[in-house]
Amino acid sequence: MIGVISALLAHQGGWDEILMVAGPIAVIVGLLAIVRRRLGAGISDGDRATQDSDSKIG
């Protein structure tokens, strides 16, 4: 089993190096998407509160 894994991860024309770079980039992009989604929800809630207070004043 270990022999198969080491043979698979042996230098095969660069695809393994691409995965070593693309993997962390994909994780960072995913985390940024989650943060943006959460911030977007928070901003829309804040906008509603601002609109409600403006309507009460006027």
C-alpha cells in the first residue's frame, strides 16, 4: 500500500506540484467565501436596522 502511494506521488510531470499549490489556494478561497457570506449577512441586518431608525425619526 505504501509503495503504491509513493509511486503515485513520485514526480509525474508536475501534476503533484500543482496539487501542492492548488490545494492551499482552494482552502483559502473557500474560507474567504465563508467569511464574505457571513459578513454579507451581517451588513444586510445592519442596513435594516439603519433603515428602521431612519423611518422612525422621519
